[in-house]
Amino acid sequence: MISQNITRLINEQITKEQYAAQLYLSMSAWFCAKDLDGIANYFRIQSKEELMHADKMFDYLKDVGEQIILGEIAKPPYEFTNAVEIFEKALEHEKIVTKSIFNIVKNANDEGDFATVSFLQWFINEQVEEEANASQLVSKIKMVCDNPSALYLFDQELATRVFNPQTA
Ligand SMILES: [Fe+2]
Ligand SMILES: [Fe+2]
């Protein structure tokens, strides 16, 4: 039902989502080491969500009867200058993922592969949310990073985030 080109792009996207999970887990580890457990929790959940995204694509390839070929997941960075840099990198990364998903949608559209276009609609909406959240957090971390009591509250705010597999 879907072309080899689209199958390849989705297989590559699975690896990209898994890399995003690695990256966010590495960011979580950085915050753990700084005892900012709330922010660490936020990135840990981000990481789990990315794995769910990879799973969704895995299931889609299964449903359309195409071969799932997993790629190599690169080692994520683990040294960061400060918290602001991490949030900025997270936003930057979401933008890269959005572009990559748009590229698959464009290819699917050009090929008249409306099943894939429809499948990826969820991801298009998800990326709008991801970028909005990431961008808001960049603004917030910039507001609080030089003020320990504000940072403490920000950390507490992010500690309340819970993982919901239904909406991931
Ligand atoms: Fe994702
Ligand atoms: Fe994401």
C-alpha cells in the first residue's frame, strides 16, 4: 500500500524519535545531577513520549505490511553549559523533528499516499504543541535561572507533570 520511499522515511523517523528520547533522557540526567528533580522529571517524561512516537510509527508500518528496519541511535550529548542551553537545544531539536515530519507528509502527498498523510496528521498537531511548550519553557527558564527561589518554584512546577500514554 505504501511505497519503498515512504517506508524508508518512516523507518528513519522511528530512529529520529528514538534519538530524541535519548537526547531528552540525557538532559534529564543533567538535571538529576543538579538536584533539580522536577525539571529532570519533565525531560524523563519527554523521553518516554518520544518512545511512544516511535512505537506509533512502528505500528503503522506493521499495519500497512511494510518491513520495519531499526537504525542506529547516536550517542546524545551529555555535557551542557547551563539550564538555558538545554531548553534552547530541546526547542531546536523539536524544530528539526517538525521539518522531518513535514518532509514525509510532502513526499506522501506527492505520491498520493493519503493513508500516510492521514496517519501523520496526529504528528503535525503534536509538533505544534511540542514547539509551543518548548518555546514557553525557554522563556520561563530565562526568567528564573538567576534567581534560586524562582528556580525552585519552576522545578516544583515541572515535578507535577505525569506521563500519560493516552496523549503521548
Ligand atoms: Fe516526537
Ligand atoms: Fe517531541
